[in-house]
Amino acid sequence: MLTDPCFPVTIEMIEQAAQRLQCVGVRTPLLESPYLNDRAGRRVLVKAEVLQRTGSFKFRGAWSAISALDDDSRKRGVIAYSSGNHAQGIAHAASLHGIAATVVMPADSPALKLANTRTLGATVITYDRLGGESREAVGEALAQERGLTLIRPYDEPMVIAGQGTCGLEIAEQALQMGVEEADVLVCCGGGGLSAGIAIALAAKAPQLRVRPVEPAAADDTCRSLKAGQRLSNPANPNTFCDAIVTPMPGELTFPVLQQLAGPGLTVNDAEVLTAMKQALMRLKLVVEPGGAVALAAALKPASAPGDAVICVLTGGNVDEHWLARAVDC
Amino acid sequence: MLTDPCFPVTIEMIEQAAQRLQCVGVRTPLLESPYLNDRAGRRVLVKAEVLQRTGSFKFRGAWSAISALDDDSRKRGVIAYSSGNHAQGIAHAASLHGIAATVVMPADSPALKLANTRTLGATVITYDRLGGESREAVGEALAQERGLTLIRPYDEPMVIAGQGTCGLEIAEQALQMGVEEADVLVCCGGGGLSAGIAIALAAKAPQLRVRPVEPAAADDTCRSLKAGQRLSNPANPNTFCDAIVTPMPGELTFPVLQQLAGPGLTVNDAEVLTAMKQALMRLKLVVEPGGAVALAAALKPASAPGDAVICVLTGGNVDEHWLARAVDC
């Protein structure tokens, strides 16, 4: 299938991002466990993005965007607003390039998160979340004032291209493991990873089809795909999968999913906790709640039929509390 | 350096084992975390063998030995005595070959371990450990009686050759990551992995030197290397690193370590628990106590100097109790 000219990203952009990522990013393994296969009654192949630098796939998009900057932008530096995986990816990718990174985080962030972002080499600027300041406003004002390049977490073509490199690897690795046709379940927040992988697979392995997976309480993409238009999540949805709760599907990412992805899937928090436990015991991998929703869906064969299923474990930056809960469940 | 003619294994045997393992074993990644580098004050590269099939490097040796059997031996089947990682490796490798595997385990093994070994496709035969039966005697009697091929856990050339494939990968991956000279810290029980890696590195990357790492309470290899002869561990040593407690260094493996390895290193259980926690939080990997001793040593720069250090996380088959303890520490 040719890439749709309306898409924000072409397969060539993804291949160029993969070139720039070579020898820097981790080519994360596609793993399989006889125990999980036994439990699911079919082959379950697991793309271990928790092993990516900074513990999530977000490094791919951050590296892609930063490595594509011109000299002038490099000199001025970059800025991101995020207290999560995107911020860590940006901070580390910028630091490896010797580029200054500013990360806007809430003043009431856990001390460890602030310290981690600084360890990765970023300058942290805090804002008063509780007093009503918005991170977007603070970030955009600073970007303009200081001439910094703002790198958005998903509605950003070079970021989507970087996430697509994960799809190129899946296409190659699945073939090596003898899987030619399967659903590819992807944990979905703003849709950057799902869209990037979908474009890569459409070009390289069209028998592998992306299906976004979300927590049932924040299923904006799932509902939007059904409705044919972007719908919002409720405010403060009741789920512990915080890393993938976004207001609504991305402006750039949603049209890609509409054209290339299969129907969305949802899982509840109890299923996610069980998947986190299975990842620990059977795959030896630490996964954060938002990073485990696709595995949770893969372990329910009825939700996505087929002899084999592929799922992406997107991130592993979980705090000790939830890790302990997963061990105990 | 040419392989010593007295060694049980040549580099050619390791390369042939790597050929047979291709497309079956996991080429485990060599990982690096900016947080661990910051903590250790130097680069720490971590070979993630916990991601190998069945959760430990033992699958390499098991596959190597089983894939080298002649047709007649395949028809009769194999036997191993172990309740641990070697048994799981043998059971899974045999099952993938369609070969019958018998595993001799203590009757009082945890129910989950018995069930796991059966899930992997082996026939389990239990023996009365408490009544004084020895697993070696039961295993050897059964092997003779039924014509099964006994596959020992480390004093077995084809097993050592299989473990050596991990060393071939380290040689290539370290070079890709820009590390040309370093100590390679390897968790050491009977010495099969340490010896296999040492032979591979001597041939492919002689600037990388193996150093076996043990719990301080079961430091037989460390003491033996100093004394120039094989010395025993005390009976029931006081350490929770049970997977790498063996009576004494192997007959075949020790001469290899004497010639090729640097001095041994020891760590205490508290340091191991901290390393398990660091692996969870920073590498997103579950590691069993015996599999974490090398990382524990790597995080103590004084013990093995250098700008960079490589360590092997050998296994991740930890029970929930110790996993919970590591999360809490």
C-alpha cells in the first residue's frame, strides 16, 4: 500500500528516522514465552519497548525530532512539557546530542521525577499546576521567548516518524519468527506510536494490522474510531494507566488510524494489573500500567482472534507502589 | 589467542553452537542506563540474559547439547537432574526439538516449579531428597536403565559451547557500543557460563576479560583461583543466591578459568538485593538473586576498575517473595 499523501509521515521519513537511530537506540527484542502462549492458547509475541533508552518508546520519537534539527535550532535548544516518558526521552536525546533541553513540569511533581529529569541532563522549569497555570501555555510562552524548538509528544511529524521505527522492527522480527499475519496491539494515548507503527506496517507488512488498546475508562480513540470523528475523554478518568490518558486523539494521528487501524480494544484496570504480573514473572520485564494494556488485551484471545498476536509493551517507568501491587496480585 | 588444546571446548565449537542457535535463541540486548552510569561513575553495560528463552542463559547450553545429538539419541530422549534453570532450559529445548525429556526433581519442590517444568513439556520424576536419595544417583540410574542421554549442567563440553555463544554476542555488541577494553563480570556457579564466555572472548575480543562473581558465603571459585586448585564450598552456605551455589568449581570449567579469567569477585546479599532493585527500576528487568551478583559487583567501581564494565544478568526466575523484598528495599 502506498502512503496516503494526506498522512503527516511517509514511509521514507520513518526509514530515515531509523537510519538516524541506528547504533543509538535499542533494537528491542520481540519476545515469546511458552507460559504466555499456553495461557492465551496461541502465540503471543511481545515487543519489549520497556528496554528502550529511558524505559519507553518515547526515546525513538525524541531522537528522531532532535536529530533532524538544523544547526541554528540545535544551538538554541529544545523544550517539552511533560512529566512523563516524553520528557525523559527528550532530555536524554538532547543530552546525547549536546543540545540544551528545557522540560516544563508541575511544581508538585514527585521529587524523584524531578531528580531523574535533571540526571538525564535537562533544565527543569516548574509551574503551578494547582494555581491553574497550564503546561502548554508555559511551554509555548517559553519557547517563543527564548527561541526554543517545542517538541510536542504526538502531534509532531518527526516524532510520529520516530515511533514508526518500532513498526519497521516488528515487521522484520515477526517474519523471522514465522508470523506473517496478525493483529498488532498497541497501547494508545495520543496515538503517535499507533500511527507510526501503522504507516510502517502498511508499507512493509500489510498482513500485520495495528489495533489501538486503551483503558476502558479512557477509551477516546476506541469510541472515536467507531464514531468516525475525534471524541474526548471524560475529565479525570478513573484508571491507573495515567501515562496514556490524553484529552482526545491527536489531530495528525487520528486520520492515520482511521484509515489503517482495526477497531480499538479496551481492558479494565484489574486485567492490566494481571498483565503487569505476567510480564514480571514470565517475561522478566517491568511494565507500567499504561504500557501493559496491549498485553492485557493479548491475553484475552476473544478480543482479537487469530493464531498469533503481537503486542507492544510501551513503557516501564512505574513507581514502587504499583510495582509492589503487581507482584502481590 | 589460540584455544588451548587442553580446553574442553574450542572457539569452533562455540561458533557451531551459535549457528544452531540462530533464529531460535534470543540475541539478548546489551543495555545501558544513564542512571546506572551516574551511580557507578562509569559506563555499565548489562547483558540481559534474563530475556533468554526460559528466563536464563541455560537455554543456550541446553539447545547446544540437544541440537548436537545423533538421530538414535534423539529417539531415546534426554534426562537432566535440576530443579532450576538448567531443567527449564532442557525441557524447553527438547520440546522444541520434539524429543522426550525427563527431569529429576525433589518430591518436595514447590508445586509451581513442578507445574512449570511440565508446562515446558518434560516428564517429571520426583525423588525423596529428605530420605537421603541423591539426584545424581537417581538421574544416572534412570539414564542407564532407559538409554537416555544425561545432560550435565556445566561439566559438559556441548553445554559449555552453548554458553559461549553469549560471549560471541558480547564481543560484537560491546564493540558496537564503543567499548573495546573492559572486565566482563559473570555470575558464577559451576563455571559453565564463565568458561564458555572466556573462551569466546579470548578468540574474539581479548581486551575483554572474564571475572567470575560469587556470593561471599559461597566463593569456591574465587578461593580456588587464588589457591590454584579446586576448593569446596561449605555445606549449606548462608546466602539467598541459591541458583549459583554448587559444591565446587567444575572439573572441565576450572582449568579454563585458571588460564583465561581475572581474579574472582564477591558480593554480600544486601548488595545483591540492591542490585535487584536497580535492575527493576533502571533496566526494567526482573533478576533472580544468583543472576544479580555480577551487577552488584559492577555497581562497586573499586572492585573492578576501568572506564567501563560489562556484566551479565544471568537469570530472572525469582519467586514472588524475593521479588517483593527487592521492590521494598
